[in-house]
Amino acid sequence: MTPVQPKVYEIGAGKFKPKEFIGTGPYKLSKFGTDSIRLDAYEGYWGEKPANKGVDIQLVTSPANLFNAFRTGGLDVAYQTLDPDQIRTLEQGAQQNGWQVIQSGTNTVNYLVLNAKSEPLNNVKVRQAIAALIDRNLLNQRVFQGQAEPLYSLLPTTFPIYKPIFKDKYGDGNYAKAQQLLTEAGFSQSKPLSLEIWYSSGSTTRGLVASTIKAAIEEKLPGWVSVQLNSVETGTLFDNLDKGTYAAVILDWYPDYYDAETFIDPFLSCETGSVATGCESGQSQAGGSFYYSDRANDLLKKQRSEQNPKTRDTDFTQLQELLGEDVPYIPLWQNKDYVFAQSKVQNVAIQPSQQFLFSPITK
């Protein structure tokens, strides 16, 4: 959100100025192009002046271009979109090349959404069985090379009220429990569960996650589950997510603000629906799970007006427990943030809120 200066902007039809930018920060926007942005220090800034005269932001087209530009000295700082192999290479070459490696935990959560209205995922035992099949440690080892953190709730581990509900209830790769739940749901080797997993075709990482999940299930529980992998362009995926097109999708979530509510309400709340019909209009419908729970709605409404922090924490503990019981989503992993900086650059850091501040950086 950006404060709107009433001396500059008027509210009314046709009054918006899309080609003008009015801000209140330590920089002024001096150039905006398709592949670069130039920020110059603003002399009239009311607060503490930045430690540098400006910042050039280069927008690169691929992780490979970012990797090569930093490694050859074309960039002072490389941040975001690097693949695990590239991160490992830069870490290994840091001492020899004088690169700085800044690592930080993030609030970005990655999960598998299950369409609770589609058969056979409308059976809670099937959803629970899929939760037991997921081996997060295997994903971290084979896909992320240790550069991620297994996640067992939709709340990230940075929150004190984070509860590893899925670890406690289902474990990792608990194939015996999964087989038991599938049997209770009416499946067997002669009648296997058919599971479609979708992911964005533009994400190499999610494709690797999906194929690793498929390979592990078919190796450890042969004949019980038939996993089909499908990819689709990101725009098409999100256009169809709220229509119930997909049975299961690997997605991620960047929080809107640093509070537990933003990790729970968008997933479990629903304005219109019922347990019988699922969510017909609301957040969980938009997110593709179509989950409906009167208890979840009541707890979310209650925490919004709760003034006692400990009582509110209890509400979120109950919501996490409800998530683990009903399983409309399966948390998978939490990202780690990596920033690489050349030796001549100082004061590069990631804030706990995941803000990346330019003003303290010097060169």
C-alpha cells in the first residue's frame, strides 16, 4: 500500500494519473524500462538520507541470465529466482571469488491444494492418505539440496504459534498409514486411487517436486496410487483455479502482511456454502479447495475481534488442528531466501518482513 498525497491526487472518475508516480520515500524514480529501473536519491526526502546516490535494478529474463551476470561481475547483487544448482555453485565459489552469501528464512509457504468437491478427494480419508504419502525431507534433499525447510502447517515456522500438525498426525512418507487410510476409503491394489497433480509450466522447481512425489509413491506403495502429472501456463492455471478444474495443484503463498490471519483466512474461510455443497463463494473457493467449515468461519471471525493475544493464539492453534484433520491443503516446504553480493558492496540484508532495503547499501 502506498500513501496517497491529497495535494497531488483527486478522487473521482477520470482523475487517476496512470503515467505519474508520487511517492514518499528516499528515492525518486528516474527511469522505468522493460529491463531496468533507475532510482536516484531524492534530495527532498523528509527522513534519513540513503547511504548511496541511487540504485540500478536490472530485470533479467531467466535464472541463468541472473546467475551468469552476477558470476561475471555484471551485477553487484543477485536476488531471487535462482535455481538450487545455481545457489549451490555460488555458495561453493564464495570464498574463492569474494562473494557474500546472505541467507534468511522467508514467510513464503508452498503447499498442495486439494479440491474437496471433486471425487475421490471429497472423501476426507483420501485427503488424509495423500498427506501421509508426502515425504518433505525427500523433497528437500532431492529437489532443493537442503535449501528449503519442511513445512507442517500453513503458518510459517517464523511464527511462535506455528504447530507442526502434519508431522504429528501423518509424518513424512508414512506409507503404512496411507495404505490403511486408502483401505478404509475403499481403495486397493486392484482398485488404485487415481490422483492428478497440476503445476505451473513456468516453474522448474514445482515440476521437480511433482515428479519426485510421483516417483516416491509409486516406489514405496506400488499399485495403490496412480499419479498423473500435468502442467499448465500460470495465467490459465489461476483463471481456472476457482472453477474446480484441477483436483490437486502445487502453489505458493506470499503473505499480504505479517500476521497469522493472512496465512489462514485466505485458505479456510468461506462466505457462502455448506458442508454438503462446499464453498460456493469465498476465499477457499478462489483458492481451489472449495473447503467449507462452520467451525473455521467461527474461529476466524472470533480471532478478528479478540483483544487478548493468548486467546487469539489459541484460536489459531485450533485452526491449525482443523487444517490437519480436514486436509483441504497439504503444506510442503518453506523457502529460504538467498542474496549474493560482490565483496565491494556492504550492508546488504533481508528484513524479517522480507523487505529488501536499498537505502543502507554502500559500495
